[in-house]
Amino acid sequence: RSMGSMAADGAHFRRLRSVATSARNRQIARLALLEELVARVERDVELPAVDIPALDVETGDRTEIEGLAAAVREHWALGNGPLGNVLALLESKGCVVVRLVTESEGIDAYSRWSGPRPVIVLTLDKNDAARSNFDAAHELGHLVMHRDPQPGSRVAEEQAQMFAAAFLMPAEAIRAELPNRFDLSVFVALKHRWRVSIQALLYRARVLATISEAAYKRAMMKISMLGWRTGEPHRLSDVEEPHLLTAAIALLRAHRGLDAAAIAREMSIPTDLMDEFVAEARPRLRVVSGPVG
């Protein structure tokens, strides 16, 4: 994961030095259509109230970022243990999450505030829930800390990475569980318990000084030699799917007679893109008596 970043039209992207401008622009166009769809849905369906804290970054050091991640956990009464379904958590706090085909190895995920409601786009090609969870937490970090993004901000990317690690693996809870050497069986068990990658756990162990710098470097060399940097073994195959937007469309179909195809025609959204926006889900929302807002 590169630390490069760019805020294009207010959207946070990563690794853009290796991504063609045309690829980024395609994603920005898709994001705009998604935001229009969300606005259309909200005319008839009440989505969860947005509860994403806005926290100012002052020094930007690790201690401060860890504190901000802890503050979000406290605000949401999450405790300090492993999180379950991260996507469901974000959706319950009013964030619209979708998975799209990004058509580029350089784009992991991106996010943007669309007026008062944030949107997170994750890739469809992450076949390990551990990687997907970290991407989602990274974008949450941007939404919490970087509402006025600066183009090309490496600092913002580093802060979002620190936030994600601290949010998913609170120091006071995970420190005692991290070993002082690279024991694969222990790290595999921790991966399944905390739903983060072995590499993320190793880096967390390094940051929290439960493992020495030398031991960390040896472990990362071994991971590189085994080809695990891009695809770890012992993957978490139960990759979470977003449900919020699909649930809203299901309600529109049931109560307004509008299905996804009809809305796609109304809004001139390509059918294949609409299919990506709207994944199979269980409705959990309610139709309001009139247009919302």
C-alpha cells in the first residue's frame, strides 16, 4: 500500500502516482452518479442519520491519531475488542458503502463527503476480508479527520493509515495478545480474531514495541520471499457486502413500484454500473410519508 494520495474533487484516493488520470476520472464520474443515486433514494427513503464525528488534527503525530481513533470508538460505544462487520457498522452510522470494479491495480478505495452524507467506495477484487476491513477503516479515518482534503497529501494518507490500525486494533486491548517474535500460527489466530491482515498485525506489533525492529524486518523479509505481500494465505473468505443502498432500492420497489432497472433508466445510469451499486441485501429501512428533507 503506497502512502501517495490525492484529493480529486474532494475525493480521497491512494497510490495515484501509478494510476492514469483517465482511470481516476472514470472513478470520479462513477462516484458522481452514485451520489446522484443516493440523493434520488433519499427523496423517498429515510437512511440512517449520519453520525461520523468530525475531529480536528493538530499535531498529527501517532499519539494524537491513536487518541482520535479511540474517541470514535468511545463515541460509538464499541469497547476495545475486535469489531464484527465493519461495513454494517459504517452503514449504521449513515455512510453509504458500495463495492465497484476499479479497473486499476492502483486504486484500493476512495471516499468523499456528498453534502451531509459520506460515501465510501471499496473494490470488488479484495478476496480477503482483512484487507477490505482495513481499507474501510482507512477511509473512515479520512471522513473523520480530513473533510477539507489537500491534493496529494502524503501526510493525510499516513494519518488515515495510523487511524485505521488504531481503530481496528486498540493498543490497550491488542498489546497483550501480540507475540514478541514472528510465530505464524499465533498471527494466523490473531488475523481471524481481529479480522486484519498478518502484515497489519506485524506492523502494529512494531509500533507498539511488542516485537523488535530486527524481528519485524526478518518477518517482513520472509513474507516477501513467500509472495504474501499481495496475497496472504489463511484469508478471511467471508468478505462483507454493503447492504444499505440495496435495502433502500428494495423498499422503493415494494412501496413505490420502482426497481433498480427503472431508477437506472430514470437517471441514465448504465445497467452494469447499477448492478454494482445495488448488491443483494435484506431491507432494514422504512419508507417515509413524503420526500425527506
